[in-house]
Amino acid sequence: MGIGGKSIPPNIDRVGDISSNALFILLVEKQSTFIRLAETRYYRIFPCIIVCAQGQPDLGTREFVIYHCGSLSMSYDSSNLATPGISWLGLTPYDLETSKIPKECLLPMSEEDKKAGEKLMNEDFLKNMPQWRKALGIMLNT
């Protein structure tokens, strides 16, 4: 595969069955994280498909890796852009409290981040996820 990976085609509906020995799909938001995982050949240690969303994924990526709930801008197609089996993987605000990471090592949330977080707190899907809601509340209040 190489470090660059492969692009997900925009016409994903034309792709037939995909055969893979992957145990899971790992969606990463940051390209730098994706590159690091590719450089270390993480997929050889843990058989998986690593997908980089780069913050604003294209439609092919959205359709391939379906998020927990579709975006508001894609609400007309939300039934095709949602999966209830998604899991939070990585650090949570609870980890930051227990790991004693110095505050100067943390980046503060921007005003845009805070607005997005407050908007998320009102989303229906989050009302049924108390752990995620609590984690988001901690992030907004720090």
C-alpha cells in the first residue's frame, strides 16, 4: 500500500464486494495521525483499514465509513450516513484528569470549538449517550 494509501472513489456505489482480512475500520481525523500510522505499518500489527477523514471528509469517504449520525448538511441522506456501532477510541477528558498532564501541554478550545461542542450537546443522538455527553461537558467547562 505505501504511506500515501489509496483514495476512496466518489462513486462508491459502483464498488462491488470488498474482500479484506481487516478486523475493524479505524477512522482518524488528522492526516498527521494517518501518516504516522501508515509509516509504522500499524495495519500489519492490527489488521485494519485506516481511513483519514481530514476534518471534512468527501462523500466517498462518508459513504464508506458511515458516522454515528449524519451531518446536518447531509440530513437528507442521514439514513445512509449513520452507524450506531461507532466507538470512541483515544483519550477522553477523564484520561486527562487522571494522567496529570501539565496544563501547559494542552491546547485550549477555540471559540469555534466551543460553539460546535455546545451545538453537539443539543443533538438527539448525544442525549442517549451519557458518557459522551459527560465527556463533552468536561471539555466545554475546562
